[in-house]
Amino acid sequence: MPITTIIRSLALVTSAAIAFSSAGCGQFEPRDKRFYYRALWNFSLREDLAELDSEFNGVDFGHSNLYENLLLTGGRDVPAIEERARKETLAFIASKPRLNPNEEAIAPTYMKLAWRAQNTFDEAHALHRATYDIAVSDEPDKDRAIRNVLAYYKDSAYAITSKLLDHRRLDGFPYSKTFRQRFPLFNATIWSYHYLQVAVYDPLLAAPDLPAKTQAVRPILATYRRYLDVPPVDWTFMPLTAELSPQFAARYPELAHIFDNLHMLHDNISDILASERLPTWESKRAEIYRLVNTYYLAAADATNPMILSTEGAHHH
Amino acid sequence: MAGLAGPALALDHDNLDPNRPIGLEDAYAIPKGEIGLEGGVRFNDRREGRTHVTFQPQIIYGAFANAQIEMQGDLFTDPQSLVGANKSGDLHLGLLYNFNTETLNLPALAVRVEADFPTGVNSKGVDTQLTGILTRSFGRLRVHLNGGYTILGSPQGQERPGTYRAVAAVSYPLGYPGWFRDTLIVSLYTRQSDRQGQRNHTGVEIGLRHQLTSRVVLDGGLGTEFMGPSERAALLGTVGVSVGF
């Protein structure tokens, strides 16, 4: 191939790429995936307490499946969410998956809408997984391991703040509560996931060995499965770490705050996707990014008006 | 390989790498900090000439944000008969850089820069390759386009001094909403022949990537070249494994 033809072809491709990028430059954003904290205890939960791990794998399906369905149905189709999407989620949980699903295959549209928020979730979920792995493993110095993994998490630009946030105010936007009011069954199912995620910490850390840990989480799993069968629609707010695992929250307050903030952000995004006040995908994306950037990321701590100054100020 | 993995997987079967199992790349690098060891065996049953078997060891590392570096050294049976850039035992170094994640308006875009150093049998000169990569999804179906140009550092005999290559492919996760461990890949490709005066190699490949465990992905693929020179592939086959940690 003559060199002039090559240069002409490259120029054409470059011009097309620039034009293409310019057309959508408002949505040009980096992927920024980061590997999880590497340690000997990686996958301890999966290998040693699969009974609990498979429930978390099921939970991973739930949020993504909900977001994709809310987005594609405009957040107004009650049977599509409460019946079809919720039952797909329950069926996946009941299959006791040995591995977590690829969430981009579950929610390809939502991932393209709000990747920055998803990457924020992914990093916080990796922190969740790491703390379970540490709790289940035979790691002799769990405090040190948790300090290390927390430091690794906080080093990310996508880290959620470890400060106590005012969840009541974060649940007070004009569109807040839309999701739970319109889709009470799926909302209660989501809160049941969050119950499971935070309720297991105290029993896992208190039990001295693996058989004891396995026994300790069984009552919580039984309660969780009852909630899936009969969603707790009478709950008025999401479960909080300090209420369900008070010893964990006292010992690792930053982790407790991160997980509660993570769960609050999940609720916010459900409301945004369900609300007619934000009628277009672009407006939903803008509001999700506004919340993430202004109220949730640790990078905004210096100016975040939702940070509560004292622990005592936090109540529901 | 792309960084599609959730937080509880070391490798992800939805990530696509050249030769794992077919000659295609998607636009995403592995996550920053990840290390992957990959290996495979590929056979090329040619219409004329002896069957080539290739062993494909590779290390990939998410060295920087949105970038992976790769080190590879293919080993071929019958190494004296090879023509083109990829000689048996050449040291192959590559860098894949992903510019952006896919959004509603934009596909994911990436560039790959590669160099083959003449450490192999009958190899001379440093060969270089530049490839542009685009990934766009439509629902769960992902479309991938690769266009690349290879410049030989020291072409020998009738070897072309440079060759282009173009690939169009789709990948699809099988089993939604109940199963998330298999990805099907189908590609159509054309590339200039290694010798001057011959037609392009043009063929199809189909492959499957299976997530075996959190850290291990298995792959297998088949293909054929329906146009090209007389020694084009009648049947291509690959099996491989990738381990992430």
C-alpha cells in the first residue's frame, strides 16, 4: 500500500474519530476500573462460606436489573417492575449462583447512562466483599487488614465519603420516595438486601471459627429469605449498619458510614430513575452525577453540606 | 481483555483479548493493578502446506489507569516456514490504551501499539503495529471493530513491507437472566497476505469464553478462511485458559 494512501486513510480515520468524539464530548468519560485490593484472604467468603456468598451474588443482580428496567420502562410500569423484574431477581437469587454476574450484561443501558455512578458502586461493593472476606478468613490481624483495605479504598477518586451523612436530608429531594411509593414490593426487597449486607457483620466477627461463623449467619439468612418471600413493606427507612451490627459500626465507624452512604445512594438513584420530575435520560444522568459529585464522593468532603458534624446528630 | 469484571471476579469472560480465543480485541483494558496469565494452543490446518500449531503464552498487566501492557512470545511448530511479522520465538510487547467508557452517545475507543522484537527463528528487524479499536453495544449485543497496520522492520524475500488488517465482530452474553458465565463471539476478518501479489486472507471465526471460577476463564474457538492464497487456513482451532490475580 503506498505511503500516501496510508496517510490519507489515517487522516480520514482521525478526522472521523474527532468529529465523533466532539458530537458526544459531553459524555466523554474515562472508564477507570481498578483491581480489588490483592491479599491472601481474597475470595475467603466464596471458598469457605458459599452459603452466604451466593446470596450476595444474587444481590448483585438485583440492583442492576432494577435500574435497567426502571430506565427502559420510564419508571411508570408497575407490573414490569413489581412482577417481572422483581421475580427475575428472586429467581436469580434462588438459583444460588456460585459467581457474581457481570452487571454490564444485566444493565447495558444504565451502565452507558451513568458509568461514573456505577464505578462508584463497584468500588464500594469491592470494599464490602473485602470486609466479608477478612471476617471469614483466618487472617490473624483483622483490624490491620481492614485498615489496609480501607486505605486502599479511600485512595480511589471514586471513594464514597467515610463521613456520616444526613440521610434524612438526602431523602428529602423533590423526587425522593418516588420509588418506594410506586414500587413498595421491590423497594422492600432492596432494603432486605441491605439488611443482609449489614446484619452479618457482628455475628461473623464475633464467631471464633468457621463452623461458628457458618452457624452464626444462618438465622440472618433465614430472616432474609423470609423478607424475600414477604417483603417488609412496613419499613419506612433503609436498614442502617449501626442498628443491625452495632459492634462493627463502633469498631469501624468509617466503614459503617461508607456502607450506609452507599445504600442511600442506591435509594437516590432508584428515585431519580422512577421520577417524572426528571423526564429525560439526560436529566436523570445529570442529577445522578450531581448527587454523586456533590454529596457522596469523598473528594467533595470539604464542601459537602450533607456531612453531619457529630454522631449524635444522626437519627432516623 | 476489558475491565467488565464486577468486584468479585479477578477475570471476566466478557473481556476480549486477541487469540482468546479469536483474533479480536475490545476497547477496554483490564483494571488498573490486575495481572493476567494467559495461554493457549492454536492449530492452523492449511489448504496447502503443513499444519501449524502455535503455543501462545502471554502476561498482561493493568499498569496504569485504562492501560494494559502485554508481553507475549508465540512458539510455532515448523518455524522455518513462517512468513510475515509474527515469527516463532519473537518477543512481543504491546500497550492497549482505552480512551473512554461507552456512553449513550459515544462508543468506547482504544488504541493498541505493538512491537515484535527479532528474538525468534529467521526473524530480522523490529516489526511495529498500530490498531484502532471501537466497541459499541446494542442492548446486550456488543459490536467491535478493529483496524490495524503492521510495518515490518526488515522484510525478507517476497514479504510485504506492511500489511493491514480489519476485523468486525459481535459478542453476546449467553443465558440472561439466569446465567452469566458464557460469552459467544463471532468475527469476520480480512488481512493482507504476508507475501506480495497474493489475495487477502478473509475468514470467519466463532469462539466461546467461559467463566470457570472467580480467577479462571476458559476459551475455545473455530474458524476458516474462505478467500486468500493457496496456503490459507482450511480450519483454525484454539483452546486456552486465562488466570487473573
